[in-house]
Amino acid sequence: VIGKAESLATYTFGWRECYVEKIDDLPARMTEIKPTIIFGVPRVFEKAYARVQHGLKDLSPAKRRLFDWAVAAGKD
């Protein structure tokens, strides 16, 4: 159902569709395209989450607590 809605939205709302060939190119393309909404398979979001988690080790404890709070607030 989501796939049909996504493909019809390009015609209904004038959205444009963008694709990347390699998932590793996704962050650079998102910076370039600045999407409003993203449709993707779960693996795309799992890889993005893993990349964020990897970057958390470089944060200060205060920033880490802030991040954890934001994630918890989002889940609520």
C-alpha cells in the first residue's frame, strides 16, 4: 500500500522521486536533495541508525544524554 501511495504521490502532489544506487551514497544525496519525506525499506533505516550510533561514541556525556532523551521523547 505504501509503495502505491508513494508512486502516485509524484503525480498527485508533484513530488519528485530520487534514487541512489548505493546505500553508502544516501547521506550525501540527502544533503544535496533535501527531501521532505523518505520512503525506504527497513534496511535503509537500520543502516542510518547504525551510522548514528557509531557517531555517538565521539559525543560528550552531556550530548549523549540529550540524544538519549530525544530518542525516548520520539518513542513516546
